[in-house]
Amino acid sequence: MAATQEKTTPNCCIKIVNTDSSTNADVAIINHKPPNWKVSGSDPSQDPIRERESAATATLIRPLESLPHPPTTNTTTSTKGIPMMLKAQTSHPLDPLTAAEISVAVSTVRAAGATPEVRDSMRFVEAGLVEPDKHVVALADAYFFPPFQPSLLPRTKGGPIIPTKLPPRRARLVVYNKRSNETSIWIVELSEVHAATRGGHHRGKVISSKVVPNVQPPMDAEEYAECEAVVKDFPPFREAMKKRGIEDMDLVMVDPWCAGYHSDADAPSRRLAKPLIFCRTESDCPMENGYARPVEGIHVLVDMQNMVVIEFEDRKLVPLPPADPLRNYTAGETRGGVDRSDVKPLQIVQPEGPSFRVSGHFVEWQKWNFRIGFTPREGLIIYSVAYVDGSRGRRPVAHRLSFVEMVVPYGDPNDPHYRKNAFDAGEDGLGKNAHSLKKGCDCLGYIKYFDAHFTNFTGGVETIENCVCLHEEDHGLLWKHQDWRTGLAEVRRSRRLSVSFICTVANYEYAFFWHFYQARHPLSTDGKIEAEVKLTGILSLGALQPGEVRKYGTTIAPGLYAPVHQHFFVARMDMAVDCKPGETFNQVVEMNVKVEEPGKNNVHNNAFYAEEELLRSELQAMRDCNPLTARHWIIRNTRTVNRTGQLTGYKLVPGSNCLPLAGSEAKFLRRAAFLKHNLWVTPYAKDEMFPGGEFPNQNPRVGEGLATWVKQNRSVEETDIVLWYVFGVTHIPRLEDWPVMPVERIGFMLMPHGFFNCSPSVDVPPNQSDLDVKDNVVAAKPIQNGLLSKL
């Protein structure tokens, strides 16, 4: 992911206490011990409130009794102890890998292959950033990158002593060996000089590599294209299509789907795909909807390692559905229709530019600040979310927010629909399937775009231009009150900042948003964060025999039906409510509304109250939504209070939600046990990133990932909290979802709960139009008639 970033040199001095003078060889494969980035000195201050913070960061920064004074003359004196200016840094530790860094990482891994055969058989599934430890991020934000925030680190006697540079960035690559069918993980150390001055030569350093047994990595678009060609060239398949009246293979669409895991035949010892077949209708439409004619009755199994069809059976001759005249969705006559003519232009203009500021991947807007990241698997990531709260300064809310997995199980027990249970992040990659928003965007107004860079399957670097969209939106009423006695009113409009990307996985589109609110929403106050997913695209359909009706779906056209299904998303939220780096002062409380029992405390039978329960362990924190009790969860800081003495916090407010509509023995739940509950809470662990494990493709291991981690039943009381929120929608298709589905929205809120002392939106100024109206009014007059009517 790329964005313009200015090189900066902080206006502070440091003393060199540890440098690494070694130089990198062209290629080195070693069991590398990371350089020592610790700074020696005396013990930190023993402030009881900051004791954990000091202990956690003591390995990075420790104070001296006093900083050395600079020499008073320019004579030839020893340079030992002379303060040095920090070297300008070009890449923040959390910035996504650049195209040059990816190229260096791939070249380094390829050159490390033991033989030419090994190097030729390497296929590069993912290349992403190795995210550094949180204390390294704190160091970078405090002294290396604007806005410089020394307050992120504990105050120490004599001031901090820090390294002259940050640790080298590292890349993590998932590599599939097409010859041996092995998956390996490589860690490569990078350096800015390698990418900048070596002209693409492999100058990285292999830190580690390991083969991961019994797994299959995600599929790649190049594999999908090759699989389609192989199937269309397979003579028995051509014969089967000929029986259905199709001889032109250019009309045929082969959508390879991962095999999932239903039996030992799907074990990861083979790399398998079970394609779904569709057929376009001959027409002049530039985007002929091939999903309108599913081909059923043909079973195909493809060995993706060797790219050969290993199983084929024409099981049942199901006639192709007739061409539906309503199947296409392009404009006007190209779809055989006429567009409405009464839609007038709607333009969003910001003559003075946007209210946000961007420096590289760092964003500031209306007291919010955060960093934007991007990975091939998750897509958009929001790092280091904080709110600048007046005299209280920068107040952290979360360290990392992202969507880490999604699962789409279908509810039709018939073949092939029973095996449609896609893990779109773990099997395909949300980021790798993202769009270039140059080709169509839902953003209006002044837009800031960010590019994204990926490795393709053969190791080349590809760029998705305008991949992430950042823009402001008017969001209606912020707050209003009118004095009914005087007729005077105050009103403010709401505004929000949206960060988003859109991806296509086969037939469906998913748009992922993080909204940051400036002001009041009908359901909440200022300072909230909203996670939203918009679902659109084309239904995955099935064909019907003449006169056939299936109860597991909706008939939307003659011979055509859409099976019922569900969409589940998992948001992983590494929270840090009012916690500076190194502090672990968060806990989670569940809130339920209770109706007071009739009696002396409820003589009018109208009483109810909110009851809280502290979630102390992982097993206790496996929770489900309950709208009957208005259930929600609060992430609190146990050491920070507001003006009423209550602990500060943010609450997770569910939106509409559901649980899997499947039996406990459903095959897809072997790999997706995390869907059994809406909320999971774990203590932070660096390797616990994906709820179904890193490799869900053809995964034979039951409950790998989140459902296994929580069996440790670790304490989640006053620790570094990670929330896993599972939210979903049950899709009963309707005719109005055809031929392309109008957006369906689903999501949740993170809202301040005692985090502020009052509504922080009272300082939002009126709109200029409101001021103009007030300037034209000489004096407000009491509305006598209104008062009389009220009386």
C-alpha cells in the first residue's frame, strides 16, 4: 500500500548506546538472533500506577541519571557521548510493504532455494509485513514520526535514551512449492537501502524458514484461471456440455471453489478444487450475466497442484434454465431496458478541501488519529486509534482493528450446494481480491486514495491503484434543541470520516467500512466508531427441473432458484482503552437489563435496571447477543476514572445478528467452530490472529484456532484485551435481489461509555448557512401562539 509521506527529522537529540555495524550479505540463511535494541541504564521510577508500563518498556528505554553535556569547544575531543540527531525514517513500522520491499523479499526467498528445481517450483501466496512489537511502535510514534508523541513512553529521570534507528522492517511470505506440495513460511529482514539503491538485487536476509505440514494455503487468481482452462479443455466435459446444447466454450464459466473438508478424501495431502459451472447466453450485452444459467449435474474434481481433472462424472442431465429477460444489469439498452430519466445530478463539493490531514498512512480528523494498513488476507487495517481530548491529551482506544475472517454456509442439502461454505478471507484473501476504485466508487466529495501492493503467484509485484478510499460524509442531524418558550434553537449537523475498500469473491461483492464519528448519531454520542459491511453482487443460483420446487431457496425465474444461506464476519479488535503502550489495564463487563421484581421496590411495576457481570476468564467470556436484555459489553480501564468516579470505557453495541442455522455436526463447523458464539475475549497473543487458524483451506483439524485457544481458560481480567466479534445475516433471497442485489448492511458500534465527562460534540460550530440565517434575524421573539396552544 502506498501513500505520499514526507521525510522528517524530529527536533530532539539522542545518545548512541547501541548500533549494529554489520552489513548484510547478498543472501544469508541463518538462525538469526534479532539485534539488541535495548538501552541500558538505571531502574525506572516506581510509580505504582505506571508500574506495569515501566516494566514492559524497560527493555526498550531506561533513563540515565543525567544526559551528558555537549562539548564546550570544537577541539579534538572524544566523540563518545555526544548527542546525535535521529536519522530520518521513510517507512513507519506499521506501513504496508512497498512494491520494492516485496520485490526484495521475493528475490531473497527465491535465491535461497536449494536447487534450480526448488526455485522454479516456488509459488508466492502472500507477502506481508511482520508487525513489530507494540513497544517498537510506541518508540516510532514517540520520536521518529510526526506528530512526535513522547508522552507515549513513561517519563524517566534524566530523560529517555533511544536507539539511533528503528529495527529493520521484516516481511513474512507464505510460499507454496508446486513440485512437492509443501507450504512454507519465510521471514525476511529488509532494509531501506536495499530497495532504494540496489536496483532490485536480492539484498534481504532470510531470518527463518519452516515447512508447515498438513496444510493448504489460500488459492490464487492465477490458479483459478488455469483451472478454468483445464476444465474447458477436458474432452468429457466438452461432451457433457454438448449434451446441454453448448459447444462454444467461450460461453462457459468455471468458478473453482476450494474443496473444504467433508471427509478424508478432502485431506490436504492433495490441493483440490471443486468447480461450479455456469454458461452465458449469447447476447450483445457487454457484461452478460453468466450466473443466470447454472449448469447442474456435472461433478468435477481438479488437482490444482498438477492442474489435471482427477474426477469427472455427468451425474444428471438438468436442462439449462431458459434465458431470463431480466438477467442483466448494465445501463439502458445494453440490458434490454430503459433507464429512468428523472434523476438529477447530486454533487458533493468541499471548496476549502477536506477537514482531514494525511501524512503517509497517518490520518488526523476531528480529534481522531490513526494509521491505515493493508494485508492480502484481511484487507484494510486500522492501527493506533486514539482521540485527542483537550487537556487530557491523546487517549488510546484500540491498537488494531480489522476483519479477519468471513464464512458463507449454504442451507440446501442437495449437491453441489451443501459443500458451498466459503472462507473468503482464509481461502481466497479479502485484500488480494480488492478493487481499484478508479473503476467505480461509492465515495463522493474530496477523496484520498491509497494504493495496495501484492505479490502474484509467480513472484511478480502487482499494484491495485486507489484501493482504499478515505473521505468525509455528511451524516444528518448531530444534535438540536429548541426552547419552546422563546423559539430559539441550536442545531448542528453530523459528519463522519469513512475508510473503506471493496472486494469481489466470485459472484459476491463485499464493501468494508470503518466510520469515525464527529458527532451525535440517533443511537449514540460523539466519539463512536462504526464497523459496517455492505453486501451486494449476484446470487449463487441453482437450476431446477421443469416443475420442480425446492423449499431450501426462492424461485426467482423459470428454472432458476437461489438457495438460502448466511454470511458471517469476524472482527478482531485489539483494544487499548486509555492504555498507553505497556499498560494492561482493560477488562470486559457484560451489561444486561433486568426487570425489577414486583414488591416494595417496584410498587408501580415499571422499574428496570442495568446489571453488570465482569467476565473473568476466556470460557466465561464466550457470549451471545440477547436483544431481550439489551445486552452489550463494555471494555473498561481499571485505573482511569471520569468526573463522577466511574471507570472510563468503550462499549460494543451489537447490530442485527444471528448464529449458524446448522446442526452441531455440520461439516463446515469443524473448521468454523468460532461461529458458535457472537463474542469471544482473549488476552493478547501475537500468534493468535485468525479465528479458524492460519490455513482453513482443506483443514482436517476440528476447532483449530479460537475455539482451541480459549480452552486454556486464561484470565481476561485487567490485561491486554482482544475482542472477537462474530456477526452475521441470514439471507432468504427475494425476487428484488435479482439480477444484482441491492446493498444489505450489517455491523456494530464501538461507543464511548463514561470515556468523556460530557458530550464532546458541544464544541462543533454551526453550519455557515445557520449563521447566515441568524445574521438576518434582528431579534428572537417569543412565540405566543405556540405557547398558548401548548397550554
